[in-house]
Amino acid sequence: MGCNDDIKRLIEAEDLTLPPPEREPQRQYYFIKKCREIVKKKSEELGHPLYACSVCMGCQMNARDSEKLVGILELAGFVLSEEEDADFVIYNTCTVRDNANQRVYGRLGFLNSMKKKNPHMKIALCGCMMQEASVIEKIKKSYRFVDLIFGTHNIFKFPELLCTMFESGRMVIDIWKDTEQIVEDLPAERKYPFKSGINIMFGCNNFCSYCIVPYVRGRERSRSPKDIIREIERLVKDGVVEIMLLGQNVNSYGKNLEEPVSFAGLLREAEKIEGLERIRFMTSHPKDLSDELIEVMKESKKICRHLHLPLQSGSTRILKAMNRRYTKEQYIDLALKIRREIPDIAITTDIIVGFPGETAEDVDETIDVIRQVKYENAFTFIYSKRTGTPAAAMENQVAEKTVKEGFDRVLKAVQDTAKERVALLQGKVLPVLAEERNEHDSSLITGRLSNNTLVHFPGDTSLIGKIVEVRLEECHGFYYLGRNIKDDV
Ligand code: SAH
Ligand code: SF4
Ligand code: F3S
């Protein structure tokens, strides 16, 4: 993709007869070039191109990291493949809940059987789960066939690590505890040509008591507004119309920069970029959401009418134990203020059921918030104990049966209120960004409203990446079936 053209030239210019440069990212450009030679040689030996398969198992931030991994693999001469029997397979892991970890171990078993058939196959693991010492121990002991392991802080070193892996023939492990470093200008290959995530910050300082993210992603650090705007401008030149600004808590963006900037200030700058149509962001921590942000959203033509505002629990007592730093009332006041100021906004949320000490009455409080705020959508999670977090050491862990009951009640409340909210748009004609062919019915195109609600409508793939005016005809709970108004007769 065009964005990588400058980088391609810089890679070309590296001289492999010299020792690798010290500076980043030049050093990695050198190793991309070197890797390309290794890949070429291997594929000549094998008599076919070297296929690489990259699997992302985590959140949007992991997905963006995976786009960087894929960008590097392509420039290093691999041919991308969806098949996990490729010559090189990399899993970008997540560890936010235990089921994510179990999935990795399960799939590793399968990869091992592949590798037995195809001994030159290489297997790499990276991402959040690799930042846990216990995981590394387990892999070293029971999954000896893994070839390369690295973490979240040194992902920029991927080209260098690839070369080391090919050259050493041993298991290569490189994990950093934390970093201050932000390496700009790495190649990336986007999953969608017309939209892109952009990291505006890394890490998290909030230490919600259940959450492992601050331990595996390190301390909060913001990219400079200049670098972010430059990246967006390049993406727009390359065909991107929608961006999503990514951070664990975008509302605290810029506070620790040498010249502090607010998140709202960054949005104002992004708004000015010509050719950019839609701006999204995630995630907003309720404790840091400013009036200035509401103001900017209200005035903006480009910022999407969607706010993801994780609640986690509606019980002030549980919120305190979670270290969320807001009360039930503060949250409701904030959400209702936003609904008042920006009436066409959709609010979505994350909820955890089964946090230590949670009772049926606490769950009632959560349901009360759901009924008052009426989310357009909500992700409900069963609490998962994460070793090393304060909540894991709490004594009053909730019995599975109680959790299940609470979970079902919360889910029901979410479905009921969402149906009611989403149905409010019935019959309206609204712009939809067409994103892909519908998975189940190939005569339909799937896209999103500004407020993030999914819309399926008859159309062909020539519409993908375009903004189409669609009449919202049938509301099906969380999504709509609609019709392109150009197809009206
Ligand atoms: N930074 C974001 C959330 C990132 S993790 C925020 O603060 O909103 C995404 C979601 O996973 C969280 O909102 C939370 O609902 C859920 N989650 C995090 N840790 C969890 C755990 N230990 N068990 C269950 N769900 C968890
Ligand atoms: Fe986890 Fe809380 Fe940070 Fe979100 S804000 S990543 S839930 S610690
Ligand atoms: Fe994201 Fe999972 Fe890591 S939610 S930050 S990939 S632990």
C-alpha cells in the first residue's frame, strides 16, 4: 500500500555489507532487507514462496499491532496466507481473560501437529500474554516447538528477531518489562483499505483491580500530536476515510507530554484534515471524560456519534473495589448529560459480572444503570481471575452459579433496552460506510452508521469503502436491514 512506499525506499537504501545501524527504525529497515535475503534463499530451497499467517487474538490495539507485523512480513518477502499450515505462523495474543489464554494453548497443540508434517515451519508468539512470566515458563517447558517469542514493548524489533530466529535455529525469547520508547514509521498493512486504527497512546496507569492490561502493556505514554496527525494525513492520502484513535483511556491522552495537549485538542486537529470523513476513538474512561470533549463532539462534523463508555458495574461499592474512581450516580449523570448534549449519540459499554464480593443486589444496581442509560450495545463479561491483580487475591470470589444468574439477567436487560434504542432510527435515511460483503448472504453489503450500528443492505462490492445513503427498514435488535436509496424505484 502507498503508505509504505517511502519506507520501501529506505529499506532499499540500507547497505548489508555494513554492520546494522544503532538508530531505530533504521536498524529494523536493515533487518527487513536482510530477512528478505533469507526468505528468498529458503523459498528457492523449498521451491515455493514462503507463506506467512498472522492471527490476531486481541482488542483493536492488538489488531493494529498485527497490521504492523503483516506490513513487516510482506516487506520481508513473505506471501500472506490465511492458512495456519503456512511456513511461518504468528499469534498475537491477548490475556485480558483466561479463556483467551486457553485458546492459545489449544491452538498451539494443533500447530505442533502441523509442524510435525512440515518440520521447517516456524511458529512465533507475541502480544500481551507473552508479558507474563508464568506463560513463558510454561511454553519453555511444554511447548518446545515454538521458535520465537516477544512481547508488547519490543514489537518494533520484529524484523531483527525474525533474522535471529532464522539464523540461530533455537527458541528465541525477547521480552521487555517496560519501555519509554515509541518507535515511529514502521510499515503496516491495513486489513481494510478505507479505515485504520491509530495508536495515540500506549499502556495504562489506571490499575482497575481486576485488570491485567497495565501489567502487560506498561505505563501510559502518549505519542506526540505531530506524529499522530502526520500518520493520519498519510493514511488519508492512501485512501483512508475513517480512523479510530486507540488508547486504553483516550481521555487522559497528552497529559504527560512535554507540551501537554488534551484529547479534545487532538480531535480538533484531526477534524481539520481534508479528505477524512469519520473519526472514532476508544476507549473513554468515565472518570476523565471532560466537558471540552463533549463540546468538541457536539460541534464536529466528522467525529462519529458513538461513545464507548465502560461501566463495569453499577454498584458504587463494587466500583470502589474495582478502583474505577467514579460512583453509580456520577456515571449516570455523565451518560445522561452526553445524551442531552448530543441527542443522536449511541452509547455502548462493557460490563463485568461476578467481580469478587458481588451480590444479586449489586447486579440489580448494574441493571438499573442499563435501564437508565439504555445502551445501544454492551459487551458483558464474566469476571476472570488474573494472577497478579489485586482482585485475584480477594477472598470473596463469587460462585459460578451466582455469576451465571447475574450474567443472564444483565444480558436480558441489555437486549431489551438496546432493542428499544436502536429501533428509534426505523425509517430514517442515514449515511452508511460500506465495509464488506455480508458473511452469510453474499447479496448484502455490511456497513456502519456513524453511531456504529451495523446495517446490511443489498449491494455489490463496488460500494465498499464508500459512504452510501441507506434507508433503515427493519430493526433486528442490534442491527438494521436497509436499502440504498439509489435503488429506489
Ligand atoms: N481500557 C478499557 C478496557 C480494556 S479491556 C477501559 O478501561 O474501558 C476491555 C474490557 O475487558 C474491559 O472494559 C472489561 O470490561 C473487560 N475486562 C478486563 N479485565 C477483565 C477481567 N479480569 N475479567 C473479565 N473482564 C475483564
Ligand atoms: Fe484495564 Fe482499567 Fe486500564 Fe481499562 S482503564 S485497561 S480496565 S486498568
Ligand atoms: Fe488488548 Fe487483550 Fe492486550 S484486550 S491490550 S490484547 S490483554
